Amino acid sequence: MLHNSQKDFIRRHIGPKKKDEQNMLSQLGYKSLSELINNTVPEKILLKDSLSIGDPNSEYEALRKLKAISKKNQIYSNFIGMGYYGTYTPNVIVRNILENPGWYTSYTPYQAEVAQGRLEMLLNFQQMIIDFTGMDIANASLLDEGTAAAEAMGLSHRLNKKDSKIVFVSSDCHPQTIDVVKTRAEPMGLKVLVGQDSELDKLSEDIICGILQYPGTLGDIKDPSENISKINKKNGKAILACDLLALAKLKTPAELGA
């Protein structure tokens, strides 16, 4: 349960005072919060009754109850695959990076320290990508693989010296990657051809780029060097969507000619 001092903290620091609340409501033309909510939230999703969440708890009590609830879960093996895999973050990284306030509060709480810590992390990330891929340079990361593939396609389009509008995407790529590439290609006026790697031989004209998955979306490991060579012969840029952990054992994109 919360002590009186804790309740006083909530009153002083969380939410507006009653006078402030009424002033804002009057500016909007409403008399109460209930009237405002009923006029803004669709009726089919509006919850009429209050949530049964119990009394306020201290941090210790809340964590204890949440852990008890989580122990009721039944953990099964996950076979979703296709780019979504379980990961393990070593405790040394958790302690020294994720839980280390030195990255963002070295000695003052100013934005400069946050930016400096972020900059150092991005530089470390870029160097790691360079080491894994064998490439000369790396950018400072994108949200996901689909976005990265779409950006690589856009870069290839800008570098393209031909009039080609064709982008080849291997059907062995992750479905979400193919969808993002298609969405990005449409406003750029590009035509996306999705097919088996063997269909590269059937293309009679130059292409902007070819996107291959390495390893494949089902986890199969193939040597993409021959397909990379075919893409290059059609004046296209060879783009590999790679699993970084797999690159610790497999040949790098640079070694394969991408």
C-alpha cells in the first residue's frame, strides 16, 4: 500500500489539478472528462466499467505479483523463423552497456552526453557490420531487414546508369522483406520481379539490382556466388540480406562478390 507521502507525490507531480482540468475542458466545450471521452472514443471500443486492477502497490509488491503471474505461462519452442529468432544477450553486455549509465549520464544529465554515448555505440555497430560483412563501409543501421533491403534498392536505382526499371527479388527472401521492397518500389516507378534464383537466366535485359537471402528464409545455406555473378553481368547491384550471426561462420558478402 502507498503511504501518505507517496500519495502526496502523485498529487503534486502526476496529472493536472482539478482547476486546470476544468479550464481545459471548458476550452474544449465539455463539462466533464466523461463527456469528453464519450464524444471522442468510438462506442464499440469504449469500456463502460472500470478496470479491476486492485489497490496501488509499491515497486517490490508489483514485481512480486507480476513474477507470480509470469510463472503461470507455459513456454513452448518457437518455430516462427523467417528472420525472427530467439536471441541471448550475454550478461557482460547487459551490465556494461545496457545497464551502464556511463553511456548517457557520464557526469551531467545534458543532451551532449546522451548524443556522445549514442555516437560511440553507432560507431561500434558500424565497425561490427564491416567486420562481419567484409565491406569497406557501413551505415548506422536501419529499423529492420525489409527497410534495409528497400534502401539498398533505392541506392542501386540512384547509381544505375542504364534505363532499366527492373528489380529482381529472390523468392527465397523473407516474405516481409519482399513486401517492403514492393511497397517502396511502386512510387519509384520500379518493377519488382519475384522468382526462383534460376529465373535470373531468363531475364533478357539489364536490371537495377538483385536481392538474395543468405541463408535462405527456411534456414538453408546455399552458395550465392553464381547468382551474384549473374546479377553483375546484367549490370545490376548484388544485394545480400544476411543473418549476421551466420556470417560468423559463412563466407562474407565481400568474399562472394556482392
